[in-house]
Amino acid sequence: MKTIVLSFVLSVVFYLSPAGGYSQILTDIKINSSPHPIGSGARATGMGGAFIAVADDATAASWNPGGLIQLETPEVSFAGSCDISRDEFDSKRHPESSSMNEITRYDLNYLSVVYPFQAASRNMVISLNYQKLYDLHKDMDFRVITTGRLPGFPHYKITDKVRFRQRGSLKALSPACAIQITPRIAVGAAFNIWTDRLFWNNEWTAKTRESFSGIGVTGTTYKNERLRRESYTHFKGFNMNVGLLWGMGSWITMGAVVKTPFKAGLHYRYHETQKVYQRTLGRIDISTTAFSEHRELTMPLSYGVGVAFKLSDAFTVSLDVYRTQWSRFFMEDKCHRDSSPVNGLPRKHSHVHDTTQIHLGSEYLLMGERTILPLRAGLFYDPQPSQKHPDDFFGFSCGSGVVLKERILLDWAYQLRYGHRVSGGSLGGIADAKAEVIQHKIMVSMIYHF
């Protein structure tokens, strides 16, 4: 009888201890890149993401739609990316949980068609754009061992092995336009339609498998398995990118962009299966929990300003400052309860602060008789929202390009984003978990002028 009671107590300890019940893994949203809603393209990436006041190619709709006015001929463009993310976790409290997790992704990042024209004696530009803004692929494998003694029972040891897989991405279709107000000032807007009723799915799914075992001094073994699946599908919403470009002189340009907040509706499904192996009773107890509901995700306001200095015909330096209101980023369930997708906590306990990003970039053109070789480089500070205080992330980038047959432009860029000893909240209840995060991005863009 005491052995049966011990098995029951161990199961309770498993579900209440930091080693078990990794609900936080499922409630926060894990992004396999910078979480901030900035733009796309190899040229901008090579310049460290400092592109608000430059914005003179087809990706302008994602950076500053006002910059579209600088395009003089019809063109089509696309950008492809390769993202490699590596997270190395460790914990002083649970050193056995240390693990290294890596994932690689190839995807179409941007696609656009641009057409400039004149109307009412003003220059105007319209464009149609596709952009993947969030990559939600993530892998984690780790284990946690908890030991202790309960009153009246022998010493116990609990081992919990966790395997987590998240898959998905969020994309938008964005018609855009720009109009020249004065010879020096242009304004523009991109209308972001977040939907999955076209040629892609706006969704993500998180799966967690936990394998738990407990062994007492008597040799009695207790085993448990838990399988969880959370899916968010049919992500729908609408917001705008509103931009201004002001040519203040022959050598300086200023830009500003506001990316409006919005509420996205989505369908949430939850399914969990638990298996308890009762060896002393010679049976396996299986229980299942499943439900679905409509939820709303409040996406944050983001805004930025930029300045570009054209120091010569060949040399440009640019600086951008962004602000994103992560304190207003929440998920609301059918009972109107808000929680933060950053850390999975209720709104009143989330304490997530807004972040400010700084991007510095440069482009130097090596002029030849028949060719122009651009050299680009950039630095950035890109903090990531976390509990109480943002985690510091820094990075650099470089890139170049080539012109083929005068109509085809090819650009490529490499970016490294790094976080040292940042929050390891992804390890659920392990309060002191930290992570070394390294994210590599390789991007290639092509622009074809008609």
C-alpha cells in the first residue's frame, strides 16, 4: 500500500515541481529571428537594417513606403533567405539541463511588383508586395532531474526529458502606394493584409513530448508520458505602414515610418494525452484533454525615424532608431483573459517593457568604367523583449551586389545577431536558465527593371 501511495505522491510532485509541467513552453511564442517588425531585402540587411531614410528599392514598402517615390521604372523583385539559429542553454540550479539546439530554415522572404506613373502633375508609385515577417520554427531538447525527500517516504529522484518542436510562420500581402507632395517630400502607405486564404498558411503549431520517471530507494519505478499539441491557425488581421521621406538637401535625407498596431483573430486548438504506467497495479492509465476556441492576438505598435548622409556620390551613411511597444503585446482567450506571448504570464504579472533598436549602416560604391561594385556594412543593437528587462542582442552585417545586363541587380548579405547570457525562459520553470543565442542570416535579392 505504501508503494502505491508513493507512486501517487511522485506523480503529484512531478506536476507541481519545476521539473514537470512545462506549460510556459506552450504559452509563449518563440521566434527564430529578431522579433521586431522591420523590413526585408539583401541590400537593407547588408546595411545593418538602417534603411528608413534610404528606401530606394522595391523593398521600400516594408521599410518606408514613402521611399517608393524614388523608383523611376517598373520592376519586379524577390528575396530569399537562409536562417540558422543556435541556442545553448545552461542552468546552475539544474546543470543536467544544459543543451545546444539548432535549426536551419530556407524560405522566400519578399516578392514585389512596382509601377511608377504620373497623375495630376505628380509622381506616384504603386506596388504589390508579399513578405514573411515572422519565422516561428524552434527546436528544444533537454532534461531536468529533481531529487528530494517527502515526510514518511524514502528519497526520490525524478528525471524529466523534454522534446519541443514549433513550426510555422506569419506572412502578409501588402498593396502599397506613394505620392510626391513637393519636390522634396513624399508620403506613402502599405496596407498589410494578414490572411491565409491565398497561397500560404498563416499559422504555427507547438508540440511537446515529456517522458518522466521516478525511482525510490526501494527500487520502485514510476513512469509517466505527456504529449501536448497546441495549434494556432487562420491568423487574420490588417494594419498599415505609413511613411514619410524628406530630402532636406543634396546630402541629407530624413525618413519616418509608423507600423500601426492591430488585433489578429486566430483559431486555437489544444490536445494533451497523459500515460501513467502503474507497474505495481499492472496497468496503464490514459487520460486525454482537448478543446478549441477563438483567440485574439494584439500586435504592438512600432515606429522609427532615420537619417541618411550622402557624403559623396559613392559613400552613404545611415542611422535608424526604432521603438516597439511590447508592453501592449497580448493574447486574449475566449474568457477575455490576457496573457503575454513573450513569457506566458497574465497581463498584470507580465512586466514586459518596450524596446528601442538602433541600426547604423553604410554603403560605398566602387566605380568602374562598366560596372559598379557596392560594399555594405552595418552594426545594430536589437534588444529582445523578456520578463522585466529586455535581453540585449547585438549584431553586424555585410553585403555586396552586381549589375547584370543593366536591368538585373543581384544583392547578397550576411547578418550575425548575438545574445550573451540572455533569458532562458524557454526552459519553463527553471528560473536561472540562461542562453547563448547566435543567429545567422544569409539573404539574396534580385531586382529586374523593365
